[in-house]
Amino acid sequence: VQLQACGGGLVQAGDSLRLSCVASRRFFSRPEMGWFRQAPGKEREFVAAISRSGGSTWYGDFAKGRFTISRDNAKNTVHLQMNSLKPEDTAVYYCAAGDPYTTAQVMGVEYYDYWGQGTLVTVSS
């Protein structure tokens, strides 16, 4: 299964972007989906994740109140709506699929087996 992320771009502070990630085919076992980001010179960090059914979501502290993750299992798609963007949100955003079991694991890159190629988000001040 391949993940294809899109929707990044250059925006101004305060603007919004909606990232999307499409799986090339249906997973044999529906995974949890997550978004991570990596800024230049920094480690990849957790942004948001959503459970298999879509009933539970988790967010990094910086994302709470500004970002919303959603999924459409019928279309093998996960979205990340980002509002009130800040220059510090500038990064390459990656979607991922995996089987984390705990809240701590949901936020860990090592618990995701499939990764998209990343989409660049640049927020100017």
C-alpha cells in the first residue's frame, strides 16, 4: 500500500490549508492514521492521529484548537485541516498508517509502518 499526500503550499500567517492523504488501495486490516511533520534540522514530530473508525482523535499540543484530522474510510483518505497557520508550522507534513495500541504509541513514529512522501507547507509571516 502506498500513501500519497497532497495539499501543501505557500500561505501567509493566519491562513488555512487542507492536507489530504490517499491510500493506493484498501488496507487488509484498517489502520490508525496519523500526520507527522518535520522542519529543517528538527526531528519528525507528531501532529495528529485518528482511530480506525474515526471515533477518536489525538493532537500534538501545538495542533489543539487549530488542526482537525478526519478520515473517509470509503475513499481510503485522511485529511488534516489546518487553520490559523503560523510560521512555526512550516515543515514537510507526512501521513502515516499503523497499529499503535496506546495513546503514547499513537504519537510515536516507530509505530507506523506506511508513510507518504510528504507535502511541504510553508507559512510566511
